[in-house]
Amino acid sequence: MKMMPLERRGISNSRLVLGCMGLGGSWNSADPVTSSHIRQAEEAVEAALSIGITMYDHADIYKRGKAESVFGQVLKQQPRLREQIVIQSKVGIHLSDGILPQRYNFSKGHILHSVDGILERLGTQYLDVLLLHRPDPLMEPDEIAEAFTMLKLTGKVRNFGVSNMSPGQIRFLQSALPDPFVVNQLEMSLLRHHWVDPGILHINQKADLKDSFPEGLMEFMQMENIQIQAWGPLSQGRFSGKESDNATEAEMKTAALVQQIADENETTPEAIVLAWLMKHPACIQPVIGTVNPKRIIACKDAARQAEIMTREQWYTLLVSARGVNMP
Ligand SMILES: NC(=O)c1ccc[n+]([C@@H]2O[C@H](COP(=O)([O-])OP(=O)(O)OC[C@H]3O[C@@H](n4cnc5c(N)ncnc54)[C@H](OP(=O)(O)O)[C@@H]3O)[C@@H](O)[C@H]2O)c1
């Protein structure tokens, strides 16, 4: 099996990441964390560990900090767990407080303050990976470099990465940073399949690109050994059993095709939709957002399915999801 960029750097060999945005109850900060939220987190982590998931994705904003708080409770109850897993979190988004709008903030002060909050909520001394969540148009590489240098020197963060960024933005920030970025996390799935488009539609094609995936992103990440992580990889269940009143014809056909391949291979539809991403030579690492233990376990076979998925199956799924033939 080909090594993932994070594996080559000795950071993680977890083929899947458990996305923790679903933990911690509601997004309303007035709703307290309850014992049932903590139990939900314990069960999700237990299910994830049982299928070999050792990497966990957070952000300071998830459930306005409550996702990290409940995860911190799980770590408190199982102190040896911290050294067995890789924890990633993100900074840089201010959620709206009802007065000011949602906005981004990559200032040194905000980054340092946010990381302290993350470490306190998780009850850990360090983060394995810190990502800048969404590009801040006001970002200044030198200021970010100062923050990252302090975080590295104080042992609070071991590795840095980004999310939702283009090659140009990564090159811009990287120019001031001593350490290479190790991750770029992007929305990618059979529903959000547009990351394939720039590679096939930019030359001699009249087709409009429906989505804003920058040209050369997939190639750049591979050349720079940056781990591509896919958020939203299950498409919220659209191709793996979730009922929907507004599914398009292409989506319905694709869901049926996913089920057919799953049946033929005696596996789950979750494994097939994840395998479709993981078959790509970039060794995409899906960040699954389910916190339902049964659904987490349904993802177990994804890496094996990626190994055995044929080119024909991969393209058939792509064409079905696109709803139009390849040029
Ligand atoms: N970097 C970014 O900007 C960014 C943005 C968003 C998310 N993320 C990260 O990526 C992770 C995954 O994102 P995501 O949650 O959007 O994506 P996802 O993995 O595609 O979807 C997970 C959601 O879909 C539901 N779901 C999945 N299969 C289902 C089915 N068959 N029937 C009913 N519901 C089903 C899950 O509910 P159950 O829990 O009930 O299974 C869960 O709410 C997040 O947890 C977070 O860590 C990052």
C-alpha cells in the first residue's frame, strides 16, 4: 500500500480521520455539555479506535468549543489515550455573535489565544497538527510565522497545515515559514467531485467549471508532500442510505451504483464512497464526520476497497456523479 504524505513525515498512518464537529451537542453555547454528550464522544472514539482510526480532527469553533471539551473529558478518563492518537485542530474563524458577522482572523494574537483555549478544553499539553481554517484575506505571512514559531518553541504545536487553501495561498504563507505545511483539508466527495475538473476541462474544453477548485492543486499537494484531507467525504450520507426529498437524478443513480458495487464486493456503501477518494494517487485521507458508532464501523473496509477498486469502477462512479460523460 502506498504511503500517505503524513505517514512519510512520521506523523500519522491513520487512513481515516474522525471528524469531531458532530460532538458536543448543539451549536448554542448556552446549552451545557451533558453526560450523554460525553458518553456519545466515548462511544465514537471507541468505535473509531476499533477500526484503526488514530487521528482526530477538531476546530476551536466546533459547537463553540464544546466538541473539544467533551473530547477532553474522554482523554481525562483514559489518560494513556493521548499518546496513542494524533490530534489536529484549527484556528482562524470567528463565528458570528449576532452583532458582528462571521469573519476570519490570522493575527498573531488571535492564533496564540485560540491555541491556548484549544489546549485547555482538550486538557492536553500539545497539538500534533494545527490548521489555519479558512484563508483570511488580511493574512500576513510574517505575523503568522511569529505565532507559529512561538507555538513550536513552547511545545504547544508540533506541525502546521491549512484548510480550504489554493496552491498560491500556500506558497505565499510558506515563503515566511520555517517548517513545511503538512496538511491541506478541502471539501471533496462524490458529491463535491469538482476537484477532478481542472485536470480534465482546462484544455481545449468549452465547459464551464462549476466549482472553484484551483488548477494544479492536486498536483501541487503531491509534489510538496502535503496531505490532502477530504472533509464532507460521506456527502452527509447522500450516497450511503440517507433519505432525501431533493436528490437529483445523478445523485439517485450514483447512490444505486454505490450500493451495487458494495453488494458485489460484500462491503458497505460508506466504504465505497470513501474508497473512491482514497484510490487517488495523492492518498487522500477522508475526515469522516459521523459520530454514530455503527456508521463509523461501516467505514472500516474503505482502505481495502480503495486497493481493489478498478479504474472502470472509479470512472463509472465519477461519470455518474457528474451526470455528464467525460470529454
Ligand atoms: N475544514 C473545514 O472547513 C471543514 C468544514 C466542515 C467539516 N470539517 C471536518 O470534516 C468532518 C466531516 O465533515 P461532515 O460532517 O460535513 O461530512 P460527512 O462525513 O460527509 O457527513 C457526516 C454527517 O452526515 C451524517 N450521515 C452520514 N451518513 C449518513 C446516513 N447514511 N444517514 C444519515 N446521516 C448520515 C452524519 O450523521 P451521524 O453522525 O448521525 O452519522 C453526520 O452528521 C467534520 O466532522 C469536521 O471535522 C472541516
